[in-house]
Amino acid sequence: MKSTEKLSICDIQNTTKPIFQEIIIDEQITLAQLKEKVAKGGRFVMFKYQISVIFAVTYWRFSPAIFVENADQIKKHAKKYNLLSWLFGWWFFPRGPFYTISCLRFNLKGGLDVTDDIMLNIDEQGFADRNIKYLKTNQLFAKPDKWDLKSYRKVLPKRFERDFGIRKIVAANYINTDSPKATRVIGIKTISGYDKYIENCKEALAPEFRNYAHFEFVDLNQGDKAIGELLISQGEIILNRENPKV
């Protein structure tokens, strides 16, 4: 299998370098058979897992996209990744237990269905390599977990309560990354001074996340419109002064 090369949000916005997604499929299945099975309800699903090292470092990742044909197979793979989290996810202070529980719940709900994106981009070479090159994608983000979302809503609206130069803040997790740390994505729309607001967000979030969280920021004013739309639709709105109903 070829090595998997994946990009950050900044890479997606600023380069044409390709994105890849590792897939896991039974070796006996052909591409034609795969398409038939998908038509009958088979799915590609990604599961979340958490690993903590001693008490100072924590990593959570999404699994490769695993092909499953029924609920029993989903439960089997969910159990595997939940076991990883159960054994290795707790040992980070202070949020290891919270993130571990979040992973367990996420997987018990069935994981993340990425079938549409896989089948949109799969070809003979990608199928043979078990490594799909994304030319188009509709699923880049997952919603923040409960604990991160609570922190965002605790500090960001308060930080910008009197600053109407910031129009919208959106938060999500990026699912297509090789970084061992979870990539938390913050989309910002401003009247002006985008770079200033990045620094303000970092300062506001630092007491909540300390140095264990990795953040990337998306400019909802000037960035790729399609990326921004996906972030808004797949993430969570933290602050919105444009249309309170959106």
C-alpha cells in the first residue's frame, strides 16, 4: 500500500496538492463487486479513537475508511476502536476521560459515514492501492465533541461580546489529517482585521485547551468558498451576527 499523504486545511485552501484517504476492504472483493455492495447498502465508515501518553500528551484520530455491509460489522469495528480508547485514552489530564467518552459515544452511534466521498473518487488505481485520491470531497469536517463545544461557547462569544467587527465564528474537527493531534478548525468572518482576530481567538482559547490542542483557522471572507460552506454546514456555529437563524 502506498503511504498516505494528507493535508491541513491551509494546504487545501492554498494548493492543488492532492489529498488521499486510506480505505480498508476485504481483499477478496473486486471494484465491481464493491460498487454492487454499495448500491445494496454497504458503507464506508470512519471511527474515532483516543490515545493518551502518560499524563501530558493526548492524541485522537479517525480510523481509515472501513467498508462495512451490515450493523454487525459496524459494531465489530466500533468495538475495536473503543477498546483502544478504553485502554489508552483516559491517561491525560484534565480532559482524557471526557475525550475518551466522546470517542466511545461517537462510535456507538455508528461512526462517520464517508461513502459518498469514497465512491465519488474511487478508481482502479486507488482501489488497488487502498488509497483514494480525492479530486472532489463533500465531507471534510466533523462536529466538535461536547467538551470542546462547551469551551468554545464559554469563551469566544464573551471575548467578542462588544466587538462587532467579527461577524461569524464556526468550529469543527478536520477528519483528513496525518497529524497525531486532532485538528480543530475555527472559521472566522470579519469586516476587517482577520489576522488580529486569529490572535484574539488563540488567546481566548489558551486557558481552556492549554498546549495540547492544535488549531487551524479558515478565512470565511477570502478563503475557498466551497471549503467555507462545508465548514459552516458540517461544523457548529459559535457566534453569528449575520443571520441568527443560520
